[in-house]
Amino acid sequence: MSKQKENEQKSGNPVIWYGATGLLLLATIVVVFFAWQQNQSATEATMAPSAVEDGLPEYNVQNWIKGDPDSDYRLVTFSDFGCIHCARFHSVVEDFIEEYGDVISFEKRHYPINNNFHSRLAAVASVAAGKQGKFWEMTNLIYYNTDRWRTENPEQGFYGMAEFLELDMEQFQRDLYDEDITYNVVRAHLAAREFGINSTPTIYLNGEQIRAPQSPDQLYAIIFGEEPAPAE
């Protein structure tokens, strides 16, 4: 992605700040984390369907697929919203789909490095937006506005993004503080860590780990085993 295009995307995603109760949210996440440790075996039956596909770890957060969900080329990334390399790879995939169409199935899985508070909350915010049909739109805003939420009160930035997307704010706030959503994001992180994932982005194509491509053409070559035909 060109620097000009990246700047255009950033400038096109304004954020309005809101007041919020960060301590309450932090306390909720701490409670959820310890609940996970104490009740893991008792909750196995409640996992959302998804995941042991292509040898990847189980994923108990709803899947959001970009592209063709029935494609023979299944691209899965474990990513952290605070990771600059994840943002770059996300841009590569966005440009790839724009240029070549829906020829792949692209799934983003949340993996906040070290289960850190800010990236975990960003993951929850994207899920909350997804409940209102705006997962990918929120994902773009989060990646392109890291300065808005990597602060002492990150939820303020997420409220602004939600308003920009014209979400139901009462529902978004409830979901941002929803213990089940946070719980599932934490469990997904721990399952991936147990699987052996320890860096982001970690990318799989049909179950085989690949290096992060630096351009849409490079991704095309990795997927199809050949360089794209030159534009006429």
C-alpha cells in the first residue's frame, strides 16, 4: 500500500472521544481471566463452533470471513491490533482482494501479544462491532487509528469509532463490557499460545504457515505458485 493511500485511509476515519470507566473494564477483564483458569473444563461444551480445521487450534470467537468462504485457498492470520506488521499485512490483503477479487477466504483471528489489555480490548471492540454487522469496518478503523486507543482510556477511542460507524451506542457499550465476549477472546488467545503461536502476524495458507507477504503480487505468487499476469 502506498503511503498516500495509507494517509487517505487514516484521514477518512475520524474519531470522536468519549468519557469512560476504564477501571471498571480492567476489573472485568481481570475477573474474566481468573474465571477462565478456574472453569476451563466446565465450559468446553459452550464453545462456539469453528475451528479444528487444517490442524489449527480451536477458535471459540465467531469467525468473520472476507472474500469467498468456499474458496480452495484459506488464509488465516493470528494478529494483534497493536502490531504494525499485522496492520501492514491487513493492508496487503485488502489491496489483494480489491485487485484480484474474492478468490480467497481470509479469516482474522485475535491474538493479543502477551494478552495485553489494550490489544485485548481492541479485539473485543471489533467483536462488539461485528455483532452489528461492522466487524471489518471497525477492524480498519482500529488498525489505522492506533494513536486513538493506545492511551490510558482506550475505550474512549472505540466509542468514537462506533459512533463514526453509526452503531447502536448502548448495545456497543454493553458488548464492550460483556464478560462472555472478553472471556472468549482470552480463551482464543490461550488456545493459540498453547498451540505454539508466539508472534504476530502468524499466517497460514491451507494449514501451512507462510511468511508475511509485502505486496498483493507477492501474496498472489504465494497462493497460486506463479506471478500474476501483467496488466494489459
